[in-house]
Amino acid sequence: MLDGDGLGDIRFAGHDGTDLETQAAVIRASVDGTPGSNDMPGRLQFYTTADGADSSTERMRISSNGQVNIGDNMVVYGNPNLQIRSQDNTAIGAADIWGALNKPGIDVRNSSNTLFSYAGINFFGGTSGNSYAGINMVQTTANSKGALTFWTGGNGAGSPYVFEAMRIDSSQRVLIGHTSSIPIEGGNQNLQLIGTSSNDGLSIVRFNTDFGPYFNFGRAGDANIGTYVAVPNGDELGRIQWAVADGTDMASVGASISAFTEQTAASNDVPSRLVFATTADGASSPTERMRIDSAGRVGIGGIDPSTFSGSANQLVISGSSNTGLTIDATSTTESNIFFADGADGTEAYRGIIRYHHSDDSFRFFTNGGSEAMRIDSSQRVLIGTTGTYGTINANPALQVHGLTYDKAMVGAYRYDNGAGSPAHFTMSKSRGTSVGTQTIVQSGDTIGQINFAGSDGTDFESLGNIAAQVDGTPGANDMPGRIVFSTTSDGSISPAERWRINSYGNLSNGGGDRADLATGFNINQGATLSLFAITHAGGVFSSEVMVQMSANDGYAGRVVRGIWYVRKAAAGSAHSWVELSNTSLGSVNSGVVTVPTITVSTEDAGSNIFKVKVSYSGAGATCLVKATITGIGDSARTLRELN
């Protein structure tokens, strides 16, 4: 027998209203190849008769090698286990189940080899077949590799594959929402989700009582798939980035989030950091703006926080221009920075820096919420109090309040192994009308003042002050000054000047300065200061003043003498000052007065020193004593007065 010879039929006939000779179907056995001794290859062929026909057409064939071919063209391409072909062998195509090369599968073929020709598997549902989907191969160019397309949403109106939902192109890229790859940042990624609606996104959802969904990035240090070479230090582990169309392409990146190793990875030891980057105006690639390193430290401004002091590098903000941190709150709330050493009770707020927006005050708290200092809306610094208290008709910019000795004390301490290294308290003044401007002061200007005030039961009133004033005309690197001591008399609230030390070092009391006091006088006072205490209540009084006259100041050849004066200080006393002579104290008291006279020489200073000395015994009266240094021959000119 020869290939194709029939071996036998099973025929099925039905009565057509005339006879039973019209064939409805046939199952036929035929020779399927070249027979030989003990070799009879065979096939089974299945025929059916179409509506309106009177003869059967082969619909399916099972060949000698087990291949199943469905369709009316039984030409087999390759070695598929199942081949399905359309009647015209064109667009709809056929499906083959392959067995060759131990790779079973379904082979859908279309041999037309034309542009955009399809071969696929289609799925229909519904009583009229109008619900369907399809999987098709499409040739994007003639004789090219095909793309696998997935279709959904047919409407049964003659265009069964109206929506392409996904495509795997000839480069194995998965495209969702578009038929061709879109280059992004200079590359064509293997998975692309493309669209124009608000629903064009990616969702990962997990329904679980313990865990949420996740998205993994994996990185190995070698190019061989399946090997697990450790990733080196500083290598990127993965990146999420946002590309931006710039009118030409989508190669520019606007922002990115990347992960990097912070040391060479080891077994179960992979310290890494996250880097957040954005693209500046005028640039086309991102610059690092923030990182979270492997220790949880945060660096803002493109810096590594681990390079800063370990005492305060959990959050580091850096910048090449003005750099800062803003806390925004409403006008009736508070902005806070809390310092905690635990989470329970006051441990959660051992220290607080708070801005109170309703009254625009800065408040500083210590020891678990106790307010230690406040800067109010008028920029007054308040220590030990939450409100301001006026004193001497003023509300000071710095106020220290306390109930104990040390709470109402201000200290300045200097630690230095040197004689000229004291602690300092400086008061300065300029006549400029804005902070930082330098405008020269004038003679008589008060530069600084220390006030002393006591409460009178209602408010604080002044009882005295120490002031520093300009004592002459100042100039460049020339600032003459005097110190004025003032006290308040009984029954008054206004201090009056009592003593002053002028720019020459001369000391005087009673208010005002002596314009005729000679320059260059230095008063060297000894251990006894009772002369300047002024009062003496009887008994024996003795005191002296040493006076040095400077020849360099124009006093060479000047003859000077010392004169003592005394008067009673009893209440209502009308006595005036009485000059004392060597032998008589007048009607005031009795005693001895030494009145020396010297001539100022041009020799060393020791030759120009003399003492003015007085001693007397009183009769119980309280007396005042003063001394003047007067130039002989110029009695109207008092060179120095001590009172």
C-alpha cells in the first residue's frame, strides 16, 4: 500500500427526506507514510459535512506521530502536537502544540508574512459571542520578529479586538497602555505603564492580618544571573526616578530616590543609605538634597551627617547661602522643640524651647517644664519671671528676678594665667541713630550708668548710681572720661552728684567739675582715708594727703602750699569754712595744722612730693575738714580741692 491509501471508513448518514445516502460525517483510517515489512504508519481523519453541502470535509487529523491538526488545510509546519488553521490560512491563523526539542507549547502561525498580520488565540463568551478577549502575535514590520499582544473589551460589532491591554514586544519589553516603547532617561525599560488618564498607575494590595504589600529591588555585585557576589561599598542598590518631557524628549530626570551601600556587603551585614535628589533650575540631572544613612542620621543639603560631631549629628542642615529651619503654626498656638530623656511623664520634656504665637514670646524651660527664661515681644530678656517690672521709670531690656541671694546675682568669671586678663562688663554708646552706626559722642554724654533702686512699697525708686561720662572733647583714639558717684538724699527720689573722678584722675565732690583744676596732678593717698570720710565726732583727728606736682605739665618753678579748712557740721550750723593757721584754729576747735610750701622742680618726681597734714582734738563736736592746694602768688587759682 502507498502513502495516503485508505484503510477503512466509519460513515454516518442521515435521511434527507428522500433517502439515507447523504453522508453527515466520516472517520477514516489511512496510510501515513511509506509502509514496509512490519511497518504500517497510519493516521485518523475526521470529516464533517457543512450546512448546505452534500459531502464531508476533513476537519481534524491525528497523524502517525501523534500530531493533531485541526482545520481544512492539513499541511503541517514543523512538528506541533496540535495545529489549528483557518479555512483561508490568513489572519485568524492556527494554534500548534509543539513537541519538538522537548518544548511543548502552542504555536499560533500566520504564514502571510505581511505588515501587522496577526496570529492568535481568541476567547468568546455569551450566547451571541459578543464577550471576548484575545492573545495575538502581530508583525510590526514585514519578516520581523513579532510582538505578543493581549486584547480585552470587544464589543461584538465587527471589531472583536478593540482594546489592546498589554504587549510584549520583540525586545521582550512589557508595554501596558501603549503599542511601542517610550524612551525614558535615555533607555527603554523592560516594563512600561503608559497612559493619559488618572487611572494610569500601579497598585499593590495585600489582604492580611499581619503584613502589608511590598516592592523589592535586588542587586548583586556580578553580571552573572543567579550568582550572589557581594556588592561593593558605595554602589547603588536601586533607584526610583521621575523623568520629565522637556519639549524634545524625556531624557531629563526631575527627581530620584536611590539606595547605596555604606560598606562592602557581607553575610547578613548590609549597611546602606537612602539618597533623595532633585534637579535645580537650569539643570537636567538631580543633585543630592537629603540622605538617611545607615545609622539613621539625616543630612540635608547634600552633606554626610556622619562627618559632623557625634554629639549632634542626628539631623544636620547645610547650605552654601542662608540656611535655616522653619516651624509653621497658627497665630493662637505654640511652636516647640522638646528635649527628652525618656517617654514617661516629664522625661518627655526635660527641656523645651517654645515660641508662643499669641503673645510673640520665646520661652525656655528646664527641669521638666519649669520656665527659666523668656524673651517677650519687646525683646526684653526675663530671667526668673514671666512678666516685666518697671524700675526707675523704665522697663529694662535684661531683667533678673529671684527670691534667693544667688537667684538675683549676675556673675562674670575669667580663667587666665595673666595679670591683665580680668572678667569684663562693657557699656558703650554712639550718637548713631541705628544699630551698628558709629557717630562720635560729645563732652558730657553719659556712656554708661549703674543704678541702684529700692522698693518704696509701690514701685522701685533710685537711691544712687555710678555713671561714666565723656570729660572733654573726644576724637580719633581719644576718649576722655570721668566717673560720677551720685546718691539720693533723705526725702528725695532723685540722686545728686557727690563725688567725681575726672579725666586727669582728680577727685572732687559737691557736684560739677572744676574747670580750673590743673592738668597733671596725681593724688597718692595713703592708707588713711578718713580725710575723705569728711566727718569727725570729737577725739583726736589726724590725716594726710601726699601731692605730686608734675614739672612736665608746665608746673616747673611753681610754688604751692597746702591749706586746711574746718567747720562744724551740727544741724542748722551757720559756720562757714575757716582756714586753719599753724598756731590757731580760730573759734572752731583747737589743734595743730602743718601748712607746707614747696617749689615744683624739674627734677625727679620724688622732689615734687609733699604732704598736707592736720591733727586736732575736738570738744565732742562733729566737724568737717577739707584741704586745697593753692599756687602762691595766684591765690585765685585753686589747683586741687579735696572735700
